[in-house]
Amino acid sequence: MEIRVLRYFLTVVREESITRAAEVLHITQPTLSRQLSQMEDQMGVKLFVRGSRKISLTNEGLLLRRRAEEILELVDKTEQELIAQEEQVEGSVSIGCGDLRTVQRLPELIRTFHEKYPLVTFDLYTATADHVTERMDRGLTDIGLLLEPVDLEKYDFIRLAGKETCVVTMHPDAPLAAKEYITPEDLAGVPLIMPRRASIQSEIANWFGEYYNKLHVLMTSNLPAGSAVMANQQLAYSINTCGSVDFWDQTKLTYRPLKPELSATCALAWKRQQPFGIAAEKFIEHVCKALQK
């Protein structure tokens, strides 16, 4: 399977037409059709459903589309890193993180690094720790700011000072907004939005104790932003970390701390023995020097 043909394939998917894709790629329609047919023959699967006006993807085609996008993202990133192997440090550093208060540690690290290496740019990718570590393992993300508990066996890391505290997010007019803090008993029987991460659910289950079996979990959410919309509409109360609550409009969405407190630490991590581009290598060195003083 050639990278060039994968790019052809994704162009056809985007244009929904072999004819239009051939025009975009500046090749003939028969040449493009032949390349795609050969790819289907090589893999032994049918990738397209050819309709009268446009083409669509089979299940196998949908899977290839997802994998092709990941492969080409990695190829493009690798090419950028190889180009950046010059005396003048340039390139891109990819950082993965969740919606965490600890993200507020990143701007100063990036600012001081950028002053030294102004040609380096940054790509900030927001997702759960599980998704970020998956991207780190595939080489798509250089550094992850990870909410624990998380398996750090394969990574070098610096555990950051401070903690991420869990809160209950709600509309200001919600009944529980009248309370100073929220206990497990307060949440028994009310509709809840829980974090999707299994490890975080386990921590919350321990916090609820005997009230766990009385919970009414309406939905799960991978990041606080989505659950905040639901909480604003008074669909449910959302349990999540403080994250970016400092920047919320408290007239539309508010939060209350848990009692007893439920909190976790964060680690800034990168894959052990991973070959990085020069920009990422320099940034990791910068982070270690700044945080381990």
C-alpha cells in the first residue's frame, strides 16, 4: 500500500467523485480508477459503493479512511521533523492534555521556550488521558499532560505540584446550587453525568461508598465542555474536574466542591526511548530544566 495511493483514496472520499478527484490530483480519471481498483484487489475488499451521482464508502472503506488519515498525519509529522533537523531549530511540538486546571502551567513554559526558539510552533490536542497516551504510543503526540490515575510505566514524566479537584457542575438555579458543598447523599437519585474514563469512574465510585447503588447516571462524557452544556440546560448534574471553571460565566454555569474532597494529581509525560524531532527534544529539555529546579 503506497502513501501516494492513500492520498488518492482520501481525495476521492472528500470529493465523492472519481472524476472530480482526478481533476484535483491533476491525473486522468482512468489512471485514478485503475489505482483504486488495484488497491481493492491487493487488499481483497470492496472500498466503494459507486452510485449514479456520487460514491460512498463500504464498512471496509470507512475503516481504511480512518487509518489512512492517521497514517498520513504521522507521515506529514515525520517529514516536518526530518526537515527540522537543521542548525536552526524549527518544527512543531504536539502537546496533548485534558480540560485541566494544570493546563495553566503550560503558557509560561511555551512562552519562555518560544523566546529562545521563535520558529517552533505548537499543536494543542485536547482529549482524555487514555486518548492522549494512545496518540503518544503511535507517535502522533509528543508530550501529554495526564490526569492520574494513569499507567506511566512506558513513559518518562514529571509529576506536577498541585492537584485537580472534582466538583459538581450545575445551572445556578439548580436546587443543589443552594448548598456550600455536595455530599454523596446529595447526589443519590438525581440525574448525573459521569466522566467516561473507567479509572476516574472507579475513584468516584469509592467516593460515593454506600450511596453508589442509588445513583442515577443519565450519561457519560469524555470532557467537561460537553457535559457543561447539558448541565446548563438543567438536564443533569455533572461530576468533573475543575478544569477551566475559572473562566466560566458563573451566571450561566456554576459548581460546588465535593465533601469529602476528591482530587488527583497530574503528570507531564513523554514516551520513553521515543525518537523525537529536534523541536520536541529541545522542548522536553526545556520542561525538565524549568520544572526540576
